[in-house]
Amino acid sequence: MRIDNQFVVPATPERAWEFLTDLGRVAPCVPGATVESADGESLTGRVALRIGPMNMTYTGEAKFVVKDDANKVATIEVGGRDRRGGGTVKAKIKASLTEVPDGTQVNLSTDLGLTGRVAQLGQGPINDVSSKLMRQFADSLAAQIDRPAPAPGSAPAPAAPVAEAEPINLLDSSLLPKKQLAGAAAGLVALVVAFLLGRSVGRRGAR
Amino acid sequence: MSHVETRMTLNGKEVTGHAPADTTLVRWLREQAHAYEVKEGCNEGTCGTCTVLVDGKATTGCTTLAVQVDGARVETSACLADGDELSPLQAKFWETGAAQCGFCTQGMLMSAVELLRSGEKVTPAKVREHLHGNLCRCTGYQAIVNAVVAAAEEGATR
Amino acid sequence: MTETVQHRGAETTRVVNTEVKRQDSREKLLGKTRYAGDFDIAGQLYAKLVRAPMPSARIVSKDASAAMEVPGVVAVFFGEDVPNNEIPTNTAGIKGRPQPPSWVLTTERVRYHGEPVALVVAENTRALAAAEALVDIEYEPLPVVSDPEAALEDGSPLVHEGGNLLSEWNIDRGDVDKAFADAPVVVEGSYEAQVVDHAYLEPETGIGWLDDEGVINIKVSTQEIEHYRRIAHVVGLPDSKVRVQAPYLGGGFGGKEDMTVEPYIALAVQRTGRPVKMTWTRQESLTARAKRHPVRMRYRTAATEDGKLLAHDIDIVSDAGAYPLLSGFVLLYITLNATGPYRCDNVRVRSRAAFTNNTPGSAFRGFGGMQPVLGYEAQIDKVADATGKDRVEVRKRNAYKRGDRIPAGQPIETAVWLEQCIDAVMEAIGPRPEPSSPEHRVGLGLACNVQPYGRVAWMNDSASAWVGCERDGGVVVRCGVPDVGGGQVSSLAQIAAEVLHVPVENVTVHFGDSSRTPLAGRTTATRQLYMSGNAVLSASRELRAQLIEGVAKATGCAEHELTLAEGGVLTPDGVVPLPEVVAMCMANGVAINAMKTFFAPTAKPVTQLIDSERIVPDFTFGAHAAYVEVDTRTGQVRPLRYVAAHDVGRAINPLSVRGQIEGAIVQGLGYALSERIVYDEAVNLTGAFYQYAIPTAADCPEIEVKVLESGEGVGPFNARGIGEPPIGPCASTIASAVEDAVGARPTTLPMLAERVLKCVDEGGRA
Amino acid sequence: MSDVLTTMAYERARTVPEALTLLAEGGEDTRPISGGQSLVPMMNLGLAAPAFLVDVSGIPALRTIGVEGGHLVIGAAVTHAELTTDPLVAEHAPLLARAAAHIGSQRVRNRGTIGGSVAHGDAAAELPVSCHVLEAEYRVESLGRQEWRPARAFSQGHYQTDLNQGELVTAVRVPLRPSHGWGFHEYCRRTGDFALASAAAGVELDGDRIKSAAVAVTGAADRPLRLEEVERRLTGAAVAEAEQIMSGLAGELDVADDPYAKGADRARLIEAMAVRAVRDACADARREQA
């Protein structure tokens, strides 16, 4: 599944690039993520997601495979496994920056591979949930990016403390994802990928 | 692993078993009460082969936890026959050829018994509507519908 | 309601050709029958497969350490741990082209979604589930090919090294090009049929244990107990060290013809020495179990002005999926039956089966005889419409007669009652019902088919049976037939009871045991009544002769004065009861049991260009008619009334015959209207049973069956096979009824509402 | 590693307060279970693994049906089968009775409950879309708190509702609208399947003109969708023009494709269901007038 997205942040390309290329600072913007270890180049961690009665915890790592400072183009590979349900996730995210009048436009294009029972049974609404999650990620990224980076020269900020992020329950966003429903292409994707069970697995509507 | 004690009246007999709380009724009946006539065809509430009566109501054995029917009256098709003599409904099933491979038969019988005991007018269309949750891959349903309609005409309730 | 149309001069029989209530059905109603999943043995372990989550990948690394740490896990197998992991393929592929093997547990490459990669064995199912998720397998995705036609083009990703063409069959009879050049009427059509699943209600299941003679016993839901040989090969033991028992099945329909749980159980029993139980979940079965082959068919048909068929030019591509299994044979059957029950002197058929990364295709009721019905019944309707002739008349005009040759070259040696079948259904279908609202339309459909029964001649098919008498006069039959629910065992009891003049209840049949009952071959291809039925018939007749010989020797009567009668041997001075007859035999050195093997006629294998006098034993013909109602706002098709007629030669048990026809029709209606497996780039998305729409009681019409008996089958008492034939005509019957209702004919299965709505738009009768 | 083998705890609550306490104390993976007809299949398939289930299906207070303050109040543990047979529901909320009859099979309706259905939040479910049209409200209780939340804002997407950890739906109330007519239609591949498209409609007539109309559909979005634009166009129109007004609705709906049905095909089905639901509602309302 391919998903493209764009958003604008009120920062110079250099500032945005510096933030985006430090996974340690980007990861906490991911809803439901818990970072276990991170150096600028790669990170390991968990993402816990609860959707209705279903809860999945994907343990894995993300790393830069391309980091072209000159053209400000990067590719991040994500891989994770749900050690209880047995499903896996693989995502290759190409990020590029373009300067725009009121800041920098971040362009993300992702190839998403999901396996396991969740992916098999949840094809229907996977698009819907991806768009909701990405909106939260984009908002959180935009908010973080223009916050001052740690003073240069000081020791690199220690990896975020291993805080157990409360598995996010996707309730707060109330926007009816009208457009996003039109298909994967219209959605946004962030580091984490969204998995949602489409049709409830059980018999008709709750019983 | 914490086991929960569950007790029920199964086909008129008191049965007690100990199993983990997330054990489904169909697995409890088969593993704790050795009611092998109750089958598990899909484990997701779709096929109906695990249908039993709980307090007289048709119930899906695989989407109901055993602990949820603690203290209830459970009936499987084993309570229909009188020893080795088929019940009136079973006799009709035998006559019309309504049991070929027999894997759907137990659940089909119990859904049919619920209909026969409901007092509703039993027409072929009513049988098809009441039994559409019990899937069968061998008979094409015609022999089953004929059997239930014939049993209803004779006032059978088991 | 069955009404049997009798053939004059049928041999009068006592038990055969009468409605016999099946003994196995009685046990099943009482809930006493134990299926393969209903056996538990103290100390049993449980086994579960770890399946590949993607359709095409290289296995980079495998690590079972995390799984082994789960309390209760006893063993984890990978392909490297299997004594003989490679299972050779013996399907009728293309001469000279090596057929890729399949694997017990694939080691380097994953070729379809859900392919077994590892086997976990544990003390309980909870540990099993936990361990399955912890077997650490690293996959590197490889390019996927999911379209059979694309798979056959140069440069397509290869599923197997030898190329993606699995099998090709051709027929080239008469001068096709000349016939088309001169033909006044030429009609064309493209047709497509989908992947469907057997959906037997009993999942694949079995239990194995080591007996005190060191033999691995496996009680398993299978249609072929002869797999004990392949299992022995997998675990590296002599054939005699593996025993397979097939208790009554909870349905098979061809889906339990290949091995399922057997090799995995055998491996686990061999390694642990303990009993091992394995049951596949419905979700595993839907995702990865072999399915019916989807096909794309292009037909060109030439005809005279008055509707006589002149020529067919047919091109068929089937998707064999990732491994051969029986795809080569299924493609052969598609080719053999491509032109249907109609004479045509100039026929060219080219059919190819391609490997893809989709789920492997294999046997499924109808076995290739089913798919082409969609094509040939649509084409003959097009010929009728193009020539302004009545659809019934055009079928009768072109129907085969005894002595005609099918395009593959084999003459039809038995009666062809196609015309009688058509008349029976057109008479029985009755008046056209009124539509239920102004937004609905009603249509009448008709379709016919031909389906071979018995296996292809070069399989040298045979079946053995043993029949004997007990001292108490009871009759015992031993025959290795697996009973899939179609009444296979009951028919054998009926045949023995007929010949030996005993009540059916006095016949005990021991069946389905690879070491305790003589082998009768797999229950498939509508062959079992024909093969094991004939074996029991001849063994029973020899036993009858022995009983008469014994009485003759004991009483001094001449053998010709003696006949079998109710419960014994009738002599000039009364009936000698069977127990006494047995005693007489014992006293006079006459055996009281007989073992016979029935051999089907054999012939050389066909070449890739099929031209042979003998390919299949015989054919069964039939016709179906139906009224359907189409909702012109949603496109939903609802069958209102369905009638089917088949010539079964002689109905051994009319009750079973009607059950086979009604059951096959509803499977056919699922194929026509709702069943399909949905793929996304060879990933099987139909992983839950609620997503796979087999018909429910509320979606099926009342069905009326007409059993015709021409008395001319090659089975026992002139029976013809009836297990598969009735599944064929359904999709075309419904398609022609939809056309009659809305003015345009669906050509892609299943006929989902949105597809029929496009026919409503096209037909302009909304 | 042994945590991999933990098993679930289960408690049967006898009263609402007891249930609320158990839900509050149970911690993160605690869930209520009522009929279990959607939750248990997910557990069987390894998709859901709750640590603690609080069974509320037997609490007497959740099984009552009565008229209070201009509303029909239905206990959350009332089953779908009971909705189809209860005289008060037939009189005051016939739409719920009609919609419930479409749910699954008799077995499912015998155990599945209205509270479970609305809390589960399946986008294709029959009762939530009906509640949207009925302007129903759900009573949501947690330790020390109780409030009525409108159905229309309760659905938040696939399996997502406005229900937080520790909260329990304990009742559904429907305003009494005797003069209204109601209609429900759904399209399924097979009887009892998930609806590819469904529509619920409520109409009040003024002579043969439509005084007010409420129409909601499933299949168009990740939750029931009120067709407010259609409702505006229907208000004041003659009953005879209703179908014409709604024709072309399919084109206005922006329905996503999914592997089982193309968006455009599903939109046509939604239009057909909406037209028939409104037609039945008008006929039902005319009978109410007579």
C-alpha cells in the first residue's frame, strides 16, 4: 500500500531538516510510541495501539537508509513485529523538503507492508485510521519542530526516558475523514503505521 | 494458569468442570463434559455447528464463554433421543436424508428444536429463516427443511 | 419430491434401487459418530504450523530459541529437520518438463501466502499459540506474480525455476479454420470463473500415535488413505510402518484429497514418541488450503443458419497457483469437457495452466468438468439467439447420441438421455412467478452439462474389497473406502445385502483403514460407487457361490437347484438359515469369504495433443432449469425455484442420489452468486469464514429433483456416478435466467449484485 | 517469558456500582462483556486479549424497558431478540425492533445486546445507525458519574466510540415521537451478513407533504452518516417527490473503495437503501395519521 502526504511547518528547511534527521526527537511525535534506545541514526522501540477491543504492540526498529544532507532527502526503513499476535509491519518512508513562502513543506511518501491477521481482516478501514494517525503525527511534528533545539555543543540529549506511552485510543480526533476516505493516496503516513481491523471480526454488529 | 470452576445442568445431568476463564462453551463441553457431539467448525460464530440450547435459547458455543453459562440449563442433541430410539425430529431427519456428513447435524437439530418449541407457525420459509445461521455444505438444505416441517406437523418438540 | 422415470426391462432388485435410510446417518443423528477430531489420547501433544505471512519471499533466517523457551513447548521443526522434506509431484504435467516438487516445510523460498515454514509441538494449545508468534523468521520479500496470463509472458517473475507454464493440453479435430471461413453464423464470448473454497464444515484434523509394533498410526479426515506411502517417505520409514485410518469425514469435496495434517503429525509422533493432535483453524484453511482453479475462457463458435454447431475455437488459461498438486489433471478435464454435451466435428482447444503466487489449485467437486460449463452453455444460447431458434430445440438438435465421439476422440458407449433431462425440467419448472414489486424482474434459465465419472484410463485404477460371513449369519464387508458423507459405505452395504439376500442392517462394513481393509483408492472423481461398488459386487457374488456350494455338498442338492433367499439358502425342502449354511461350508472345506479387485479398463496416457479412444470410463448427463428474481435497483439475484434432472443409469439408493444432487446444486449456486476468495497481489484477504459467503438456508430456493434411469451406467447394477455432475449446470442456469430477466448476461463469476446491476443498465429493462 | 501464558480473569457483576468499581480498579486491559458475540470471536482469533472481563449481562437494572419522561428507556443488557418482541419497543421505537430483526441469526440475537452493539462501534451495525435517526441518547456511567450522550456524536470511527476506560453504557433512551413513521433497509450479500449498505429513516408528515425527515446510512463512512443535505431537500416536499429528490444521491456520496466492494458500486446500493427506507417511513407515517 502506497501513501503520500505533505504538511508545512513554520521553520526554515535547515531547522526542519535538523529535526527530521534526529529520530530520537521525531519518534516521540508518533502517537503511542515508546522509544527504548535511539541515536540520531536509528532507534528501537515499541508502538502500542488499541482500537476498540483490539490491542497490538509492535516491537522493532527504524533507521535511516538514505540521508542526503545536500538535497535534504532521506529514506527511513521501519520494521516491527507483534510478539503476541504474530503480525509484522514494514515501511519505507521517503522524506523530502521544499522551501515555501511561510516555512518548509515536508513531503512524505511511504510504501507500507502489513502482514498477519490484522492486515488480512482489516483491509477495509486501514486507510481511514492511517489518515487519523497521521494527522495527529503531523500536528505533533509541526508543534515540536519550531521548539528550540538543544544548545549546540552540549551533550546530545539523552534518549527520551523509557516512558511507557499510554497506548493511544484514537478517540480525540473528531474530524470526519471525508477526503481521506477517498483512498490511500489522499492519506498522510508517519513513522508508525496504522492498523485497524475493518469489519469487526465477530458476527454482525455487537451482540 | 488460574482455572475457574463452572457448573451447569447438561442434558439433565449436573456437570462441573475447571478451565481457564477464556474457555469457550463449545471447548468446555467437549473437554470437560466429553460432549463430542458438539462440533467446532469455525471458532468465530459463523457456521453454527456448535449451537446448543442455553435455558431453551439457541446459543453459539464458540462465541459464548463457559463461565457465562455457569448455573444454566444446557441441552445438546444428546438429550433428544430416548436411549437408542431416535426422537421424532431425528426420525424425520433420518427419513428425508437430512444428515449426510453429519457435521452440521447437532447444531441444526438444536436450532430446529428452538423453532419447534417456539409455538410459531412452521412453514418452509420460516424454517429457512430460523436456520440460516446453521450452515450445511452437503445437503443443500431441502431435506432439512422438509424434515423440520414434517416434524412440526406432528407436533414434535424434540 | 423425487419422481423416478423408470427404464423398461430394468433387472428387478430387492434392496438396490429402493430408498434405504442410511445406517451412518442414524449414528450421526444420535451424536455417536466419532470424527477424526473427536479422539483424545492420554498424554497427547498438540501441533501447529507457522505459516508465511506473505506470498513471495526468500527466507533469510530462522530462529526457534524464543519459541523453545515458552513453558510447554516440546519441539520446533523447520524443513531441515524433516527426513524427506521434498514431496515429488506425479501430476500429468507436460511430457519432458520436470514438475517442481512441493515441500513439507519450505526452507529457502516462500511461494504462496500461508505456506508452512515451521511446525511447533507443545503440551497445550495455549503454549502452542504463544510459541507460534515467537518463532523468529526473517523474510525478504520477492517480486509477486498474481495474474496467470502475465505469469506466462516473458520477463514475468518466476515461481519455479523451470518457468511458469505448468501444463498445456490441446485438441485439434477436423478443419476448424475452414469451418469458420464458411460458417454463416459465428458467435464469440469471454468468460471468467473465480477461486472458491471447499468450505467443508469439519476443518482439517487428525491424531497420531506410535503403537507397540512401532507403526505410526494416524486417524485423519482424508479422502485418500493410500497417503500412508507418502507419509512413510516423509519420515523415512518403510510403507508398512505407517497406518492411516479415515473415520467418517465432515465433508471433503476434493479438498481432503491431497495430504493436510498427516506429514506434520507423523513427524511430531516420530520425534516425541507421544500421541500428537493437529487441527487447522478455519482461518488457516481459508487462507492456505488448495482451492478450485480460477479460469479465463475465450470461445468462438460457428453454426449453420438453423443452429447446428459447426466449429469451436477455445482458449483457456487456468491459474494453478504456487505448486502443481493436481492442476495438470484438472486442466485435462477442463480441456476434455470444453465443448459440453453437444456434437461438433471441428474443434480446437488450447488450455494452459500457469504457476502464480496465489494459493495452489487442486481437486474440487467437478474437477475441471465444472468451469467450462459457463462457456459452452453461454455459446449455445448465443447460437440459438443469433439463428432465432428456441434454446431448447438448439440443445436437443446438437445433443450427443450413443456412438458419437467427444472431441478428444473417445466414443460414448452408453445412452445419452440429455433430451429426456431437458424435457423433465422444462415440464416441471411450472408457470412463471410474478415479480414481488415493480422494481423486480423474473427470468427463466436452462443449462445442461456432461461430467465424466471414474478416473482417467492410464491411472490403471483398481479397487479391492473383502466380503465374508460370520458364524451368526452376519455379513462383513472390508473395503478401504473413505466415506466423505455421500453414503459411500452405505452403498456398499446395500450392494452386499442385495446379492446375499440379507437385510442391510445385518451387513457390517469396516472401512478406511490402510492396513486392516483392502485398498479401494481415493474417494474422488465420482469413482467410488463405480470402483468399490463393483469390487463388493463381484466379491459378494463369489461368496454367494461359496454358500451355495457348501449347501450343495452338505445336502447333496445340485447347485442349480439352490438360490439365496431371505436370510439363507433356498433348497427344494425349505430355507437353510445362514448360520447353518456357514456351518455346512466349514464342514465341507468351502471358504466363506472372498476378496475381489475390480480393474477399470486401461489405456495409454494421452499426449499433449489429445486423441484417444479411451480416456475416461463413462459420462453422466443432466439439465437444470430455474426461475430467478432480479432486483433492478440493487442487482441482487434471488433464485425462486430450481429443478434438476440427471440420468443416473440406476439409482442404487434414490435417497442418497437426491441428497447428492440437492447438495451439489447449492454448492453450484454459491459458485454462481456469492462465493469468492479476494486477493490483493496474491495476499489472501478472505481469512475469516464470515467473509466467505457459502449459501445459507434462507438464500436457497426449494429444489425439485428428477432422477432418470436409463439403466446404462458402467457402475454396479448399471449405475452412473452422480457425486460431481449436478454441480456443473448451476452457474449457467442462473446466468441465463438473469439474461431472460434483464436482457444482458453476466459472464464473470460470482454474479455479485454490482455486476448484475451493470447487466440491468446494459439490458435497458430497469 | 511466562507472561506470554497469562490467562484472563473474569467476574460477573450483580449490580451497576459493582461493575463500575471492577472496571475502574481493573486497570488498562479491563473490558465489560455483555453478549460477547463480537468480543469473543476477536479473542478466539487472537486479535483481542483482555486481561479482565466484567460480565454485565446479568445485572437486573440493565434489563428493564420502560417509558420515563417522554422517552422509552431500554436497559443496555436487553438483547436484540427482546427488541424484536417487546410490546413497548414495538409501540414506541418500532425502528429498533425492525433493525434488530436484521442482526445476524437467531443465535446472535438471543445473546447480543443493544448496549454491547452501540459500545462496540461497528460501522455497519444496525442499531447505532437507527439511534442516529431516532436522536437517541446513551446513558454512560462511571464511578460517581452518569450522563446522557447523544448517539450522533458517540460514533467516532471504526470500533471507536466516545467511551473511555472505566465507563459503561447502561441504557439507551429514545424520545417518544408517536406521529413519526420509520423505515429500515439493508443490503447484504447473504441473509444475516454484514451490510454492505443500510439506511434508517424517520419521517413526520403534514398531510401528504413531509414535515420533517431524518435519514442516516452505513457503508458511506467509518461511522453512521446523517444525510443532512437530503433531509433539507425532503423537508416540505410532497411524499410523491421523495424518490425523485433522492435520485443521484450515489454521485454525491464520497465512498472509499475496499477490496470487497468499489466505492461507486456501494454508493448505488446506499442510494437504493435510502430511497426504500424513506418510502417505508412515509408509508408508516401515513398509517400513523390514519
